[in-house]
Amino acid sequence: MLKRKQFAVIGLGRFGSNVCKELYQLGHEVLAIDANESIVDSLKEFSSHAAVANATDERTLKSLGLRNFDFAIVAIGEHIQPSILCTLLLKEMGIKQVWVKAQNIQHFKVLEKIGADRIIQPEKEMAMRIAHQLDSEKIIDYIELSKEYSIVELVATKKISNNTLVQLDVRKKYGCTILAVKRRDEVNISPLPNDFIYQGDILVVMGHKNDIKRFENRGM
């Protein structure tokens, strides 16, 4: 069995609520925190514990046992200051991983300086994925790993159909790697050099953004 983790989700707007529900359904222990009592009540059945609390008060956070949590997700809504203060308190309390939703670039920069372990910009990330899908009919999904590297799901075209991976030689020609091949309901997570690619297969490709783009435009 997978080890249950302890997560504190602070701020139960649309983003925080969905994170809370998903983590709980995955079998983890989740403490849901928000200043709004009605919102907290609505999440009681989707969390291990739910509390109405001011997340910018250090005593309150300690009284809820936050020091015993390894993970905290700060998803406080529109107001930047409470998000920053809460993040700072959590880091000072020694929580190993504090992930924070940022509202804008200024918020992002401050969170970066005070030590947030990961800064999430859901609207920007979703917009980027949609833009890449709109940019090319070959792209099914797009995940940015860094400013330079990404993972992309590409639909195999007729041009590369009935070729093996070793014949395509994507790594040598384009500098990117095919991590997996999806065919209908089956996923091959360790494709072999002699495995064939057919039109309509979905290739999970990782590499530098420029290299993936070259493979998409020239190789497919």
C-alpha cells in the first residue's frame, strides 16, 4: 500500500477545494482550512479534518498541528498579503514542502524570495497548454518542465507510420526522447528500439522546446 501523506490545504476557493478533494480521494490525510465557515462545512466530507481559521495567525496554525505536516498548499484567494504571510509562517515552522498559488508576477517574485518550494499559476499553466494545443493539431497535451524543457504528447502522422523507433532515431536526429507510446487504451511506458509506431499513436516526447518543435515540424 502507498504511504498516506499529510496535507494541509489553506484557502478553499475553486482551486484549493479541488486540490483538497483530489488528495482526499487519493487516500491521503487532508486538513482543510479557510476563514469562511460555510465553505469549510462544504468540504467536511471531502477532507480528514476541516477548520475555520485565520491562516495568518501563527498561534492558530500551531494549534491546528501544522508543524506535524510535511506538505502545505496555500491557495488563499484574491488578497496577496495573507498568502505571503501564511507562506512565511509555514516555512518558519519547518514545513518541508510549501506550494503556493500565485495571483500575478509580483506575487510570484515575493513568494520566490521568501522560500516557497513551488509556485503555481494555474491560469497561466492552463493557458499555455491550450495555446500549444491550438498551435498544432499534432499536440494533444503539453507540460512545461522549465523555461527550456517540456513534455509533449504528439499524434503520430502517416509520415512516420510503420517505422520502428530505431528507424526514426528521434534522439540522434532531433535531440529529444520518446518516453512512452499510447495506442488506444494501452500505454507502453518502456518502448523498445524495435517497437513500431503507427499513425494515430500518441508519442510522449521529452526534450528541449526547440528540439521538440523541430521533430514536430520536420520529423512528423
